Amino acid sequence: MIHEYAAIDPMALLFPSRIYISMSEKLHPHVPKSVEIKEAVGRLTPEERLYILQRARMMSTYSRAVEEAVTGMK
């Protein structure tokens, strides 16, 4: 077995619980749809939007670092 842990929905890491719960009722957890995401973002406070943007950028940075490390192992 390569991985023992359950997958984490990236959307749960980004959105506040109150928004994530309402979104997850509409979406399949691993298939984010931009229309529903935009709708949910419309209900966020400016502070929540900034928080999500910062978290998304951080996740992107870590993702790039992992991708570079893995591709460099060939």
C-alpha cells in the first residue's frame, strides 16, 4: 500500500466550515465546479476571501515544491 491516509478535500482546507458545508451538499467533494465556488465566494466576508486566497497560494507553493522534488527524482 502506497498511502494509508484518507484523502482530504482541498476545499475543506480553504473555506470556512459554514461555507464548506453548504458547498459540499451541492458538490461532489472531489469535483469542484467553478459556478458553485463563485456562488459560495459571494457569501464570504472580505476577511474570509483574503484568508482563502492566502491559503490557496500557500497550497500552490507546496504543490510546486512537491512536484519539483518528485520530477527531479527520475
